[in-house]
Amino acid sequence: MTDSASTQTQDVTIEQRGHVLLIGWNRPQKYNALTVDMYYQLAATYGRLQRDDDLRVAVVFAHGKHFTAGLELDGWAETFAKGKMPDLREGDIDPYGLAGEPLTKPVVIAVQGLCFTAGVELLLNSDVRVAATDTRFAQLEVQRGFHACGGATLRLPTEIGWANAQRYLLTGDEWTAKQALDWGLVQSLVEPGQQLDEALRIAERIASAAPLGVKGSLRSSKLMRQTLEKDALERMYADLVPIIRSEDMQEGIASFMERRDANFKGR
């Protein structure tokens, strides 16, 4: 591939600039809500990043005003009912780092506007995070009838502190970009519209470093995290199955689709 080459699917854009792979969510008319197909496209692109020796780092960003409003829930309900993430295809890498082979090349993420649920969890599995000052973060799952299942319950407490994490995991309330910076959840805060430029600047610095050194640094830290998370991850999905099949889950999705307050009954 040439130094600058790009491809585009319906909802994801992919561009290579030298040793940097740019991955853009491209569903702005739906606030970049993540579909199951977008998950598969992202997993396939992470697999390409892993295998291609010419690629040293990825930048994940989103087209439009918002990074993502979260999952497109009606499309994910059947997947969640199985109690696990979608089955990975051969050679793909789970972008949430919850199953299969871990990615051993770094990911820099740039977020803006809404960064809800799946967006936060993708951020938690990235290595350097840049946010625009207008970014609003939230884990909304408890307002939708279930709980975060893309890694937030495992990783947010270690990233921002136990009580901070529970404050937002248990309520679904939003937190600000300034809070994210103060907690260390993001490493750079920039004006809206500058987040991709800053992410690219950082990615290019990583790409200019020794590839084996970068890969070795990531491999050891990710193996440690996998070891710590293994038992908790298995329990999380075991607990999720009855919740996904509950009346409250159905009510959560229905109320969201109908734009009304949910009436949860604990069953």
C-alpha cells in the first residue's frame, strides 16, 4: 500500500498514512451508534493492524460532531442474549480486548461530543486518549435495563478510582472532559475540532519509536491485565445472561426507542 491510501465501507473509513492506520466511525446521522457490523469491521481492521509489519499504530476517531452515542441496542439484543461478545472471525482482534488474542500494537483514540457506553469501553482498551473539551462521557446501561458489558465494570474502577467509577456506573450520569483529564482517563484535552490532529501527532511520535520496544511494552502490560481480568470477565458474562432475558431489559430498550422514562420492576 502507498504512503497514503484509503478505503471506505458504509460505516467505517480506513486510511493509511505512512506507518499510521486511521480508523473512522462514519455514521454521523445516527450519532455514530455502533452496530454489530461496525464491530466486525473494527475487529477486522485491528486484525490487519496486528499482522501488517508496515503498520505501527492506529488512530481511532469519528466523523461528525459526536464520537458515539453508544450501541444500537435493538441490533445488539440477540447478541447479548448469548452472554458474550460476537464470535470473532479468524484473524480478527476484539477491539474491546475481552476475548481472543490481544492487540500488541498501540491505539490512540480521539473523542468529541457524545462518548457513551461502547465509546467509553473502546477508550478503556486504547493506549493514549485525546478528548475535545466538549466531550460528554457516560455509561448508560443501568438506565437501559442491564449493566456495562464491554469492559467498563472491570477497567473503569482501576482507571479513575473505585468510588468515582461506581458513582457513574450505578447511575448512568454523565461526566465531563475536564473530569476525565483530572482522573487520568484522557491524557490530552484540546479544543473541539483539534482532537484528531493531536491524536495524529502522538501517533506519529509512537510510529517513529523502536517498533519492537513499543510492542514489548504493550505485550507485557496487556498480558498482566488479561490475567487479572480472566475470572471477573467470566463471572460478568454469566451474570449478564439472566439480566438480558429480564423484563427490565425489554422495558429499557422499549423506553429508549419510545423516548420515555423506563419503569423498572426488578424482574
